Amino acid sequence: MEENLNQCASIPMDDMNMGLMFAGNLCWGLTYAFILAWAGTNSLMGGIKNAALIALFSSLSMTLQTHSMTTVYSNTSAIAVDVLASVVISSLMGAAIGWFYGRGPKSEA
């Protein structure tokens, strides 16, 4: 993966700050939880579909903007991998959130 990144555009660190990584991921998960709650998602498949669409558009937007303004990505295949990975991870997160929201008692119609 190193051939796809330009280290001049970032500051290399000795060790990742795990506290900040935890806080950032928690905020991202809460963002999805709020969006999926507002969308009325209450099933595993609903969570997967909605989270995949959110991830596709948000990741594609951020990645294309980063590529247009920096030299972080050296080729377009890295963009595709980044977006695909984001969609897969977000779909798993959406599945968990959708399942959690739908696990309560079912109302009879």
C-alpha cells in the first residue's frame, strides 16, 4: 500500500494515538447511529443498505476532494480501494446498528 501514498503529504508518527483513534471512531459510530435512527432503520438488512449508501457517498466525496487538493493518493486504484473498504466496514456497522434498533418487541399491525 505504500506505493499508493505520498509520505510528503503527511507527518509520519512513531505510534498511533489510540485514545484519539477511539474517540474518532466512537464519534463516527454515533453519527451513523443518529442517521439510521432518523431514517427509521430497524433491521439488519436495512442497516446494511442505508449505511452502505451513506458510506459510498461520504467516502467518495471526501476521497475525491482529498485527491483533488493533495498528493496523498498517487493513483485512482487507491481511491477505489479506500471507498470500497469504507463501504464494507460501514455496512457491518450499519448491520449492527439496524439489528440493535430492531431487537425490541414487535408491534402487531
